Amino acid sequence: MKPAAFGYFAPRDLPEALSLVSTYSSDGKVIAGGQSLVPLMNFRLARPSHLIDINGIGSLSGIDAADGRVTIGATTRQRDAGTHPDVKVQLPLLAEAISYIGHLAIQNRGTVGGSIAHADPAAELPVVALALDAQMHVQRTDGQRTIPAAEFSLGYLTTVLEADELLTATSFGVPPAGSGWCFSEVARRHGDFALVAVAVLLTLDAAGKVGSASIALGGVGPVPMRAGAAERLLVGEAPTDPVLRAAADTVGADVEPEDDIHASADYRRHLAGVLVRRALTTARARAAVAGNEHV
């Protein structure tokens, strides 16, 4: 199938784009990489009357590292973000997650902002954004606001973005020195959406105990979620194998997976615990190496 007929706009700057988003808020869609929207349009599951192409707005693309945060413009290509020196050094968890996205052709076209705004709970970037306590920068014609990642997703493919708002950038907090990380997922085939995805960040203190822990999961509910019970169990403890296993064992009670054509809820719950344990083990090893490098 092919998309239904639509009007097309290519604004030259952000004010023009915001004006168009406001004007066509009821029946328009913003497009950048098009990796999610175009397939939906081809199957006529999405039938916007107007498309607003923001690819030509230079201010929406780019990466800036300052004041302990790395800010990535909405139209920055995923591949560009994953290979950028500041991301690889300061946000290795994000770089690792991007390597799991689809195939290289998708990474070359797909945008960071597009994946986050699309809000598929099995996608990699919303999970990492939650793990890294990211902030979403949003604008409209009459103002702007910043939304914490924990408050951004409301449900499957649904966010707090109003119809006349545009996601312009996402800001990720840089983990402290001595942190370890791991992103891992299980999919039926390479390039498929994850059945379960896990992003882990672990920081060890001078005594070798867990100073902070962040565990985010995707594919286990209508929105990405943090494994709060596991995080609380880890903090203040030496990250021994029994402690990591105990933390992973709490995850099953926190997640809310559903049965679907790809996997049963029980299988997803099992995967979540296994992936968290493995990711914690990898993050622990990386944190130990990072700690030695900063002695």
C-alpha cells in the first residue's frame, strides 16, 4: 500500500516549524527520519493530512557536552550520536544501546528525537533515557518546558507531548567517574524490536560498594520502567554474585508484561531477571576497571 494523500511543509527554521505544528496540531505529523512514521503511513495505520519535515532546521541537529550533561538535538541521526566522541566517552551506555537499533541503514536515517517521541516501550533509546535520567526539551509557539524521562511516557506510543509541542532536544546526565554500564536485549531476530531490553548503570564508591544503581527495562509493560526494588537492594552493598542475583530476582515482581504474538508474559518476566543479572555482572566489571583508571 501507499500513504493517503497529504500536504507537505519544509520549514526553514524553528519558529516556522513551531507555527506549523500549532496550525496543524489536529491533523499533522512531524517527520524527520521517518523510520517509524513512514511504515505506518504505508499501511495507512497513520493518515496525517499534513507532514512537517524538520530535517532542514540546523538548530535541531548536533551534540553539545557541557556542565555534566550531553545534549543531543532531535534530528541528530542515531548513527552520528552513537559514534560521536563525546557520546562514546561520556555516555558509553547510550553508544552501546544505539548499536542494537535495527540495522545500519535504520541508524543512518533514524533520529534520536524521533525514537524518543515515538515512545515504543521496546525501543532502545527510551529505555536508556530513563536509565540516565534524561530530560526532554520541548517547545511550542508560546513557551518551552523540560520534561524528566520518568514523566515523558504515558502509555504505548503515547507521551505527555501536547499536539502543538515539538521535542527539540534530549539532555543526558553524564555518570560519575568510576561507573560501569551495560545495555542488553533479546530479540527474535537481529534488527527486531526487543522482547526485553535492559539498561544498567552502576557506580562503585571508594570502598568498592555500590554508591548508586540505575536499572531500566523495556518490553515489559506499556512504558519503560525502572527496577526500583533492585536498585534499592544494591545501594550500599558490595556487588557480590549473591547480591547481584538477589537484585535480579526482585525484577519479576516489578514488571508488567503482557502476552502477545511474540512472547508470553511469563517468558518476558523470566528474560527480565536473566538480562538484569547479566547486565549487572558486566556493569560491575566495567565499574571496577573504570575505578582503577581514576585512582
